[in-house]
Amino acid sequence: MRVESSAGSETRSERKERTRRAILDAALSLSEETGLGGLSLRQVAKEVGVVPTAFYRHFASIDELGLALVEESFVSLRAMIRDVRRGNPPLEEIVDRSVEVLDDHVRAQRAHFAFIARERSGGSAVVRAAVRQEFALFERELATDLARLPMDHWSSEDLHVLSRLIVVAMIAVAEEILESPDRERDAIKRRARTQLLVVIVGAVNWRSERE
Amino acid sequence: MRVESSAGSETRSERKERTRRAILDAALSLSEETGLGGLSLRQVAKEVGVVPTAFYRHFASIDELGLALVEESFVSLRAMIRDVRRGNPPLEEIVDRSVEVLDDHVRAQRAHFAFIARERSGGSAVVRAAVRQEFALFERELATDLARLPMDHWSSEDLHVLSRLIVVAMIAVAEEILESPDRERDAIKRRARTQLLVVIVGAVNWRSERE
DNA sequence: TGTACATCAGTGAACGCGCGTTCACTGATGTAC
DNA sequence: TGTACATCAGTGAACGCGCGTTCACTGATGTAC
């Protein structure tokens, strides 16, 4: 068993992990232009600086690489949600806080959020299915969060429907953030707050108007 | 000048138009699996039953073909909107009527709506830009429609924000319709009605809660 | 109406290119003793 | 600690394939007179 290593060098598995990381980063960056589907194994290898066949030491195919990217992108998304919940903000601050956190996280993890938004209706059936499954899971979680707001007159199915509405609206906001110049930042946040507030006001006043 | 033609035959330009139509249809159908970006000129030509080079008699590139498909897909989308407006339905029927019409049109023009939904974040930058521009136009139109509802306390910018919320929610509903089995039809429509109603109730009660 | 010429949708051969994948390999790192 | 062997991340040549695009062509349709 090897415990120490010669100064300034890495173990074999550290080197391997570094190459793997470089492949993931290259794929995130290159696919921003073409989508994952328009990405070739050879392009990725070239960007990383290895020979094409070295790719196979890390992933069996571009699709498998895509699945790894789905996983780590949703880690970023879940980190964002944890950040929204943190401090358990009172109702009147939820909208402002959520939009702040969304904006911060989308900007800090551009590549991950862009990847999710793009591959949600992207070219690879396998990756698309993985993204949608993650979103389905996420919508269910958000629905249980919503149940804590003052809308106990909502059935759990309706909470899920509401959750989906919020998710698709916030995906659209994230896309806007990603493709707009920085100077539109405040305008986009203002619009996002309006949308969220409309949904929440609508939800709170819903049943009373319905029957 | 040729006025009559021999029985059972077509003019040269009729034949050409028929091939063009076949190319558009083949592209719509083939791209359902791979996206427009994953489509090759040779695949399309093979499906149509012409030699690859014949493609160039009709389009200079797959991108140009894509732009033609964006145009005709939005013709379908505008036909849907005209259908919603027809009869100038009273406020309490707007939600039901809109969801009925959306469901009917998406099912009748599956390929067009699937194309729009997919290429909105698809692989070709040119086509993506065209789709987004059409949506931007459409959102502005919807905003002026909304101004006729009892929400005169809304600024025109806020009406636009509201319009965008409705559009992204309805795109998501259209995607659900397209990828779900027929037996979920009523459930999807019910969920769509809930979402639209939440947005409208929220919009009507908005300003009062805000200040 | 009949003839001579122009147009042009579609053909078919050919090209160079980037692709994914196979295979045998190298040589530094790791392990057993 | 030193030696002999195993592992395995990355190499490099080679393959067959589908791709977009070029070019000269064919022959039915259209036009002028």
C-alpha cells in the first residue's frame, strides 16, 4: 500500500479524476453552442487535450456523459432550493427571497442551469428522460413545501399542479437570466417577482372564487 | 403561354411545389425524433424519394428549411389564437374555452406544435432565434388581449409580464399533451384550467394585495 | 398548329471530412513479497 | 528497502460510414414564333 507520494505529483486515481472533471467541463462548455446532441466525442477529447480513444476510459458514450451532467446539474439546483428554504422565511418575504436566490444561483452555476434548460427538450432521448424525471421529483418536493403556506384548502393534486406552474415559470426566468446582458438583471428580477406574486395571490384567493 | 395541360398531369411548378411540401413534411416527421439539428439533408432526401442534390432546388440548407417550418408552425399557432377569440367569450368562459381550443389545435397540428416546442431551445441558433422572435411578437399580442379583461389597474409592462407567464405555462401544457397517452387527456385539461384560473385570479386580486 | 429553342427539377458520380469504434501498444504508477 | 510483476490511463494507426457540396448531365415541360 502506497501512503506518501513523491512531492508535486498525484496518484493515478487523482489524475484520472482530473481528466474526468476536464471532460465534464469541456462537454458543459462546448454543448452550450450546439446542445449535447451536437457534441462529438472527438471534439470533447480535443478540447481536453487527450486522444479520442482516451474518452472511453471515463464514459461509454456521450449519452452516459450526459447523464453524469444531469446528476451534477441537479445537485446545483437542489442547492438552490436548500438556500431558499434556509432561515424559513415568512410568507411576505418568500417571493423576494426566492427570486434573489434564483438569480444568484443561476449566475453562479450558469453552465449547469443552461444544461438543464437546454437538454429538457434536447436531442438525446435518454438524457431528456433523465432531466424530466428529476424535474418530476423536484415538483413533488416543491408541492410539499407549498403545503406549509396558508393554502390548506388545496388538495395535494392541486398543490402539485401549482408547483408545476411555478417550476415552468421559474425555468423561463432562468433562461432569460442566462441569455440577457447583465444590465437587464434588475428588470428580469422585477418581472420574476411579479409572476411569482401573481401565482401566490391567485393560489390564496383561488377556492373562494371557484365555488 | 400554356393554359390547358394534358389530362392527369401537373405543371412543372405544381410538381415542384409537391416535392417542396414532401420535404417539409419529411423534415417535420423525421425531426420529431432527433430535433432539427440532428437531421441530415440526405435523410430528408431519402425519405422524400429524391436524390440528395435535389434538395438544393428547394432550400439552400437545413436551416433555411427550418425557417420555413417556423413560419408555417406559427401560422398554426395563430389560427389557434383566432379560434380562442372567436365569439368574444365572456370572462367566466375564457379559461374553459382557451383550454378546449388549445387541446384541439395541439392534437390537430401535433407536428407543428412539437416543432415549435422543441426548436425553441433546439440546436440551430438561427431557427431558435426565429422561434423566440415569433413568441415575443405573440406575447405582445396576448398582452393587448389581456388589457380587455377587467384589470385596468395593470400597466402595459405588467400585462406583458403576465402574458409571458401564461405563454410559458401553456407551452408546458402543450408539451404534456404531446407526450401523454390519450387517456390522460381530461386530467391534463383539468390541470391546465387550474393553472390558468390561478393566474387570472391572481392578476385580478393583484394590486389590492400589493399596496 | 408545328417547330425550334430555353428552362429547370431531378440525376449520378465524385470529393474530402469528421465521425465512433477496434485494436495492439506504452510506460508510469501501484502492489506483493 | 529493493525487486519483480500487475494494473491501467492514455496513445496512435486504422476501419468503414454518412455527411454536405461540386459538377456536368438528362429529358420533360414551357415558350416564342
